[in-house]
Amino acid sequence: MFGGERDPQQAVDEHRWFVHELRETTHWVPDLTVLRSTRARIAIGIGEQSSGQLCDRASRALAAALGVEPTLFPGDHTGFIDDPEQFATRLRAVLKA
């Protein structure tokens, strides 16, 4: 669907994603009461290059509902795959804060 030609395994993986995972991902609703009641610090991560995408909008809505500022990470919503070193550097900084 994206990025041109795919090898057969990529096509199978993509098909599985759309058939079995996407629906659950887009229909899941977090329990805001439970999340608000935790003493743990919650960080909502967003890829800097994901602006306006579904993952960005959903993450920003969750952050707003919890009253926290989203934390930006390098790349898009798969920045941890595309540039793991920059992602890890940012993640370490967030975890130390």
C-alpha cells in the first residue's frame, strides 16, 4: 500500500496487519479513570514527523484527556525502528526526567 513494491513476506505481513491488528488498534479505548489514578508518571510519546497522522491525533487526545504534555521523539511513529540510536537517546532523557 505504501512505499512501492514489496516482497511476498512484506505483502503477507501487511495483509495480517490490516485483517487482524488494525481494527483492534483503532477501536481500543483506554480506561482514563485507571490511568488518572495511577501514581506512576505517564509519558505519551509522539513522533515529530507524525504530525496530523492518526497516531499523532490519538496520542494528543490521550495526553489532553490525562492533562499531560506529549513527549516528542525523533522520526515518525516508527522512529524507534528508523533511527534507534536517536530514539534511544531521547528515551533515556525522558526516563531520567
